[in-house]
Amino acid sequence: MAGRPRKPTNVLAITGAFQKNPKRARERAGEPRPDGRLGDSPARWCPHPSADQAAALFAEGRNANEVATVLGLDWEIAKTLRPDASSVKVSADNEQLRELWAEVATMAPWLTSADRWTVASICELKLLEIKRVIKPGERAELGRLCGKCGLNPSDRSRVNTFPSASKATAAADPRTEYMRRKMRPG
């Protein structure tokens, strides 16, 4: 049986829970702080630099070998640049994926390059949700991945980007904390 969801740190601070139990504040001292960059979306979601030129050559009636020769590309790559109905659909999906990536990067600025694969999975699953073709297992995985990245308030309080700071606080001399409180006016 699952326990109660963890309260967001900002709610605990507002309600005075940290004053009552300072250990709670020390445990959450290393929570994410917006200071990192996720970077640009994966290259596989971006159109090939020669895609427009290849489309023009294919429109002239040239085959993949000719397009590859003219553009100096491998034949396999030139073949994938041939415009058809499925490539238009993939291009639209890739545009949506890049938009989702930018949205996640804006919502969670603490994510770093180490989180790129997870964010790519989040974007791909979210696209399935937007298209209304997501399966229940995929939806559960989307929720789990969003939680791991701290994309909801209760899970965000569990994400710890500064573990050394919380360990240093925990290892501090308890007498120093006692004297600090004792000397505080009020």
C-alpha cells in the first residue's frame, strides 16, 4: 500500500514545518535549483541539412543515386531524404518532439546532459499521449519518468542535485546549530 504523497518543499516552508523540524529542511537542502541546461533536442529529430536540396532534386525526377552524387551523400542517406507521405508525417512528428523538448527544458531547467535520454523518452511518450494513441503501460511509464525528472511538485522535492551540500549540513557539528539558534534574537 502506497504512502501519502510527499509534500512539496515550498508548502512545507510556507506552513512552518521546517521550523518545527529543521532536519526536514536539511534533508531537502540539495533539491534542484534552476541553474543547468539540457541543451538542444536530439539531432535525429532535426531535418537533414540537405533535405530541401534533395527534395528539389527528387522533384526534378532524379533518382537516389543521382541525388547522392550531386549532394555528396551516401546513397542510403539520399534514399531516406526522398519526400513521401510517411516522411512528411515523420517531419511533423519531429517538429512536435522538438517543441516538447523545449517545453520540458523550460519547465525543468535543472536537467542536464545526463538526463537527455530520459527527456527524449518523455517527449516521445508525451507525443503518443497528444495523438491519443498511448497505451496504459506507456502512460504509467510517462508518469514514472516525469517523476524521476522532478516534473511534479511532490517528486521534485525528492530530486537532489546538490547531494554534497546536504551531506555537509548533516555532518556539521550539532553544537554550532544549537548556538546559532540560541543566539538568534526573538
